[in-house]
Amino acid sequence: MKLARFLVKRLLLIPIILLGLSLITFGISHVIPGDPVKLAAGPQARPDQIIKLTQEYGLDRPLPEQYVRYISNLFQGNWGYSISNKRDVFHDLVTYFTATLELTLVSTLIGLVVGIPLAIISARWRDRWPDHAARFVSIGAVSVPVFWIAIILQIVLAQNLHWLPVSGRFDPRANYPTTHTGLLLIDTLLAGNIPAFFTALRYIIMPAFCQSLLVIALITRQLRGDLLDILRKDFVLVARANGIPERRIWTRYLMKNALIATISQLGFLIGFQLGGAVLIEYVLDWPGIGQYALKAALLLDFQPIMGATLFVGFIVVIVNLMTDVVYRLVDPRIGFA
Amino acid sequence: MSLNPLSEIPSTSSAPPLLVTNSEPQNRLTRWLKDHASQLSDIRRGLFRFSRNRLSMIGVVIVLLGLLIAITAPLWVPYPDDVTGSVNMSIRLHPPSADHLFGTDDAGRDVFSRTIMATRISFEVGVIILLVAITVGVFLGAIAGYFGGWINQVIMRFTDIMLTFPGIFLALAISAALGRGVLNATLALSVTWWPGYCRLVEAQMLKMKEEDFVAGARALGAGNLRIIFRHILPNLLTAIIVKASMDFGFAVLNLAALGFIGVGVLPPEPDWGSMIAAGRRFIPISWWYSTFPGLFMFITVLGFNLLGDGLRDLLDPNATVR
């Protein structure tokens, strides 16, 4: 019952947030000094063509009218067309988003597999060399400029050692697998196409590793702090006094409590990553939503900019809500207030 | 200092009466020291703990070196002309040597000089971004948390909206819309940076305003503004400083990211991001062009993050027990 009220309260906020997002984005994309129509019409366009296109896009109307029309079109499933590639924005968004989703899932997996042991080692041997090493790794991971490390990895792993492909999502010479979910790693497995699976895997390793640096850093930092907090709690002392083996204290008593805050941190990280890793996708040519948004922003292509912001904003809001619900279900002490 | 109550007794009993202590100006210092003994010993203990943490000390050294470089670079940089965009095509893309530590770029300019000078502009912009973000964020967060009600709703929902923009995307859209250049990039990053501080201050404010000392100040007739700015905010100073020290490195990284994409600092002005982007075209043969500016930036940001992490460990009240 409390859960229902909590959900209703939070769901009612979503339209407000999206309205705000759309207003701000519309504002920014319509004060642009550049002229998207000239861009669309091309350099050889005659003045009358430009006037015609301006009318076609409705750019001669007053701004509030343009905004209302844009929003009502959204609800009818018409997200507009990209001026640069003439494709339907919504269709593009879904395609590009699945690539970002795949990247996010893999990098989060890497982040957890590396981050959780790192945090445990760090907390277990606090202020000894394993702790220093683990902290150095996690702080170093957020200090690296991702676009730089991506370039360095490209030089070393792809161009010098030829271990991994230089960039992209799939071998352009190979047959692109039929898509069901849009996630290549899963689609290739579903089709039973093992070589294609490994091709897709080779392509995703480099971008996913670059992306996972942030996950590793934040997960390690959060979990280490929580573990150290809980280690001081009385129930740990009691458990030790009762002679419960240290291994059991860590698995049964500590991890269960400490992972709660990590769940909320993880939710934030997933939402953040689904917004698109602009720089990684740009450098390593991963066809994700960040790359899509970047191209649109540089070309001042306003319908894709609007569409991408609202699409990603909606997803971030939903992910945050889901995180809050899971967080409260796992830890009943917090409650749905 | 005064942990042992027994050690206090002889000193207090042998001290001259209050009247005498006041008459001698030199004793005001000793009195001040005595009044603040517990804070001073806290600080001393903190500094000691901080200095024992090798990672934090590495951070301090890197940050101090970085600041020194940022301030003094124009005085000793080996090729000052290269910073403003001179062209020497005869020594184009030379590998690192004794003359050019980091090699030369595609216009024959010294990469070392440009990397060093980029520290200056990065730090300037980082400081401006944080100052703007802290001023706006703290002010809005304090008001939202203190007054609550609909004021809180309006400010915090607006903050939520700003936080919903994915990553660097809002900054990117703003700088693309306003046009390229360092000023617009600074503005864009400042706009995206304040919500974090707003959230932090609002959450603390909600807790703090229920404390007894606030009720006491109000009972003595202090107004709302006085309570917020004189009584509550000083208590949040450490939290804000810790966050700022962690944020500075990220601000520098984000400025470089905008430069890398081409909407930040404009060439020929030196900037780590735009240098890495320019060098990318000459990889893999002229590897030094992208590598060294990135490495230099990495170490600088690492320094700030190590320092920030150490500070957080030290000042975070939840993490003080050893």
C-alpha cells in the first residue's frame, strides 16, 4: 500500500520533469545563432527554397506555437526528422539506444566484477598496501581522461598488437546478424552463431573497458566506505566474540548490509551510462545515443537534439525510480515515506 | 592536549587571576590558544593523519607542483612564441628530443611549452566553474532546505531536471548553441555544475535546521538570513570544500573534453583536449603529440583527486574513527 502511494507520487513527478527538460532543450536549441534551414537546404539553395523549407519546418511561426506543435506531434509518435540524414528521429533513437544499452550492460558487469573484490580487499586490509593499491586504482580510474585512454588503447591494442578491432560495433565485411533484441551479444547467441558472437565481443571490449573505469571507481569507493562503517558496528563485534569465523562474518554479516548503498550507486551509474558515453562513442565509433546526440548538437540539428534529450531524460527518470524502489525493498528500514 | 583531566588541574590552579591575564597583551595569544586548544589539537591530529597517508601526500605534491606551474609558467616556458601559435614548418612533427621534450606538433610548435601553458587556462576555468557552481548551488540549496514548502519543491524539482540531463550533454548543447570558445564553455559547464552543490546543501540544511543551536539563535532574535549564513552554513563548509576538491579535477577533465570535441578552448590557444584531438590525426607515427598532453592532464587530475580523497577521509565525520 505504501509502495503504491510512493509509486503514484513519484510517477506524477515524471511529466513535470520531462516538461522542464523539453522547455529547457527547446529554449537552448532555438536561440542558436546558426541557421538549421540553410544547413538542410545545402549551399546551393535559392532564397525561395529557403523560405519554403522554413515554412515546412514551421520555423516562421512564433516560438510558443512551435513548441506546442512539437509536443503534440511527440504524442502522436512523430518525433520529427533529422535535417542531416533525413531519417525518422524516433526510429534512429531506438536503434542507437540499443547499442548504448549493450555497452552499459557489459561495462557495468566489468565494473562489478572488478570493483567489488577491489573494495573488499581494500576494506579487509585497511591502510595496508592492498588498500593503498586498490584506492590508487579506483582514484586513477576516474582521473584518466576517457577520450585519451581510448586513443592510447586504440594505438596499442588495435594498431600495434592487432588484438582488437580499431573501432565500430561489428565487422563491416561480415554478415550483420538478424536482430531480435538489438543487443548483438544476445542476438548472435540466440541465432547460435558463435563466430559472430566472438566478433561482437571483440568489438565491445575496448569501449566497455573505457566505460567501466567510472563504474569501477565509484563502486569501489562506495563499497569500501560502507564496509568500513559496518565493520565498526556492534553486531560485528558480537559475532566475533561469539567465535563466528571471519569468513562467515564477511559473507553473511557484512556484504549483505554493505551492498545496499551500492545498489543505489549502481542505479545512478546505469542511468548515467544510458545517457550515452559521448566521448567513448565518438572516439571508438560506437553507434550509441551519445554519438547520435553529439553529431546532432554539432550540426545544430534541433529535432534530434530535442528527441535525444527527452528520450534519455525519460529513461534516466525511470531508472532512478526503479533504483529507489529496489533500494527500499531491499532495505525495509528506509521505507516508502 | 587536554585529554587528561589531571594534567589540567595544576596549570589552572597555578595560573594568575583573570584580571592579570587581561592586562598583558602577550597573554591574549596564550589565552586564545588555550580557549581553542581542543580545535587546535584536532587540526594537529588531522594534519598528522593526513601526512601519514602516502597517497594523499602524493596528491598534495602534484597539486602544489601544478599550481606552481600554472602561476610561473610564462616566466620559464622554453618556447613562449609557440604558445600563441607561431609556425615553424621546418621542424614539423619532430619526435621528443632534448630541445623538445614532448616533441613538436604539426605546425612545428613545442608540445611541452603548449602542454605546460595549458595548465594555466585549465586551472583558471576550473576555479571559475567551481566558484559559480558553489555560489549558485549553495544559495539555492540553503534557501530550499531552510524554508521548505513550495520554495523547496520549486527549487529541488528544477535541480532534478538539471540533473536529468545526461552527463556532458547539456554542456555540449549549450556550447554548441552559444558558439565555440572558452568563455561559452566555462558558462556551459558552470550551468551544469551547480545542481550537485544544491542537493548537498539542501540535504544538510534539512537536518541542521532542526538542531538546538538554530532554535537558540532564533530565540535570541536572529533573522532567517543571519541563521542561514552565520549559523548553519559555516557548519557545511567542510562538506562543500571536500566536494569542491573532488570536483576540480572533473571540471578540468570536462573542459578538456569540450576542447577535444571542438567546442571548448579555441586553437591556437593551448588546451589539453584540443591538442589530443589534433594529435589524433598523426597517430600512430607521431604518437607523442596526443600522448604527452593527455599524460600530463591525467597526472594533474590524479593529484587533485588524491588530495580530495584524502581530505574526505579526514573531514568526513563518518570516517574519522580509526
